[in-house]
Amino acid sequence: MDFLKKHIEKVLFVVLLVLLGGSVMIALQRRTGFENIRTLTLIEPESEFSRDLEELDVLLARLTDRPFSVSVEDGVFTPEVRVLCMNPADRTLIPVGTEVCPYCGFEQTEDTGIDSSGDGIPDIVKLEWGLDPNSATDALQDHDGDGFSTLVEYQQGTDPFDPNDHPPLIDYLRLVDVEETSIRFTLRGTARLGGDYTLQLNWRYPDEERGTTEYIRVGTRFGRNNEFLAESFTEKFVMSDDGARRIDHSVALIRSGRYQVELGRDGDARHGQMTERAAELELIMGPEWQKTIREDQTFELDEKSYIVVDIQRASVVLKLDDSEQTRTIRKATAEELEAIAPPEDVGSPEMQDHDFGIPEDMMPF
């Protein structure tokens, strides 16, 4: 202990020298290792995996005929078609996401025609609507409940997620059937009170055996739906050719819209019939709507008023209430009915070529 106390400084000096020498040795070994690494040569890959610049140029030349397109992989999708561009300095490709090439100045353009599912709606549109570009079932769905599929709303330029924005309903209005109805009338008598006439009338619908007999004052309406009007009664007598008797030529006029019948008080003139047509209309797409209409009747559709101008056996002519332009409604064709009927197997391969839309000649007709 006395020795250490006397020579402690020398002992510490020796320890420091030993540590310093060890550090120098370690540093020299590391430097030697780095120099050895620098002298290493890279092992070239096998020839079957190598691609020289000439082969790369050939591949790039083939791609020029068909622009580079990023497909759906691992949940990442880029709908745009991109031009393949290369840095001339180091032969590296320009990133697909680059909008303008920094070397040639080419500006990338979007291609909205890519339709991965083949349902008629481009992928870029589906992505904007939050739909799956690979799902063909979206084209058949009615997301806003207005009766129109996503594809039809895309074709007509309306919002498939807004029930108040849909194609015009009049474009999908079709004639179902036309029914002719003949009503028989008989004038059984007349009465006059002051200057007013009252008619004793009998009328019979096709589904009735005996009909209805009532006293109808001139100027009032009658019938099941008040569709008839006792418009007028004109009392008139003429003398026979020999002057021996008076002949009753009095006429009662019964009207319903544009139809009318004249009834007399003598012989066969007492009887007559009125034949009118009633048309049944329906919407083949959109909300459920069906209505029976008659000529000169006004009905509402899509918050617009239409007047029934004419009814024929195969067509109905309508006029918008505030316009003179007419529109003819006909029965739906077999092609139209087939076009609006979705396929049974939505996920089948055949659906890729199925036309889910409405033919161009259907809207407007």
C-alpha cells in the first residue's frame, strides 16, 4: 500500500498509455477494412436477367403504341392513361404521378374512357361518386330511390345520389292500352219551368243492364264522374209538307269533352250513343305511376300539367299546359322493355357485354 501511495501517478500514466495505444490500433484496423471494401468488385447478374440499353429501347418503342396505364393492384388505382417518359441523362423513368414532364414538357391528360367492370360507367366517374370501379352491380343500383339506375342517371347527366335530380319522367311515359266505351242515351221527356228546361234522361254504361234515369236540368253535369253535360235544349216544330201536322224537331245536346250526342223527342231520334276512348298510361322507369286519362283531361306529371289532346287506338297526344308543342305517347316496344330489364346473373361474365342503358332512340321518342 505504501508503494502505491508513493507511485500512484506513475501507475495512472502507464494505464493511460495502454488505453491510448489500444484506441490507435482499433482505428487502424477499421481503416484497413474500408480500403478492402473499396477494392471489392461487383458480381454481375446472370445474363438471363440482364437488360442492356438496346433491349430497353426496344421495350420502350413497343410501349409507344399503347400508352402506359396503371391498373388496379393492391387497392391502389390510377384511372389516368400516362405517357411513358425517360430522363435522357441517366435513363430513369419519370414518375407516373408527374403532371408535366420536366424534360420534354409533355402535359399528362386524363382518359375517362377506362371502364374496368364493363358496365358502361367509367372508372373515374365511379371514383368521384365513391363507388367501386371493379363492381358491375353499381350500374344497376338505385342509390337515391328515384326509380332510375346509376347507369341511366349517368347517361342522362343527373345525380344518382339526389332524388330530386332525375331524368324527365315524360321521356319514360308509355301507353298501356286504349279502351273504347259506348254510353247509350234516351230522352224520355222534357219539362219547362220559366225559361229553363229539365230533361228526363236515361243513360246506360256497358257494364249495366238497365241504366240510370234522372231529371237533369240543362246546364248541369251528370254521370259517374260528372263527365257528361246537359248543354242545351232547343224546342222546334215544323209543319209537314201537306200542312196537316206539326213535326217535332226539338234537340237536346249532351256533351262530354269533344264528344256529343243529339237527342230528339220523337221516334228513333229519342235514342243515341256516345263513344269515347280512355287511355291507360304508365311509367316504365322511375317512380311507380299509372293513370287512366280521357280527352281534354289535364293531369300532373313531374310537377308539370299536361292536357290530353287526342286519343287514338295506338297513341295519345299530349300538350304541355303552357306550350303549344305536342308530344305523342305510344306503347313500349319489345326492345325498350328488354333494355330496362336487368340480367338475372349480375356477376356473370356475360354481363360485361350487356347494355344496361336505354336505347338512344327511346329518349326522346
